[in-house]
Amino acid sequence: MMKFILWCILLFLCWPLALIALIAYPIVWVILIPFRIVGIAVGGVLDLIASIITLPARLLRG
């Protein structure tokens, strides 16, 4: 909702820039999809490494 309100303000102030933003937003979103996938994969690998490192302590505590 906040993005829409900001876009409406931009439309009121400078409508050509608002239309360019309206067209560019989906293109930028599609370009950033691979980076999100890599971020999810790296986060999963780091969680796996952290769980492997802390496994002996959890076994001894449990």
C-alpha cells in the first residue's frame, strides 16, 4: 500500500517519471530473481554448516 501511495505522489509531481517507474519496476523485479535464488541457496548452505558444527554440542546436551 505504501508503494502505491508513493507512486501516486510521484504521479502528481512528475507523471513521466511515474510512468517510467511503472514500466521499469517489473523489469527490475525479473532481473533480480536469480539473485534472490542465490541468496536462498547460500542461506541454506550456511544454516547446514552451522547445524553440522553445533551438532556435537546438541548431542552432548540432549
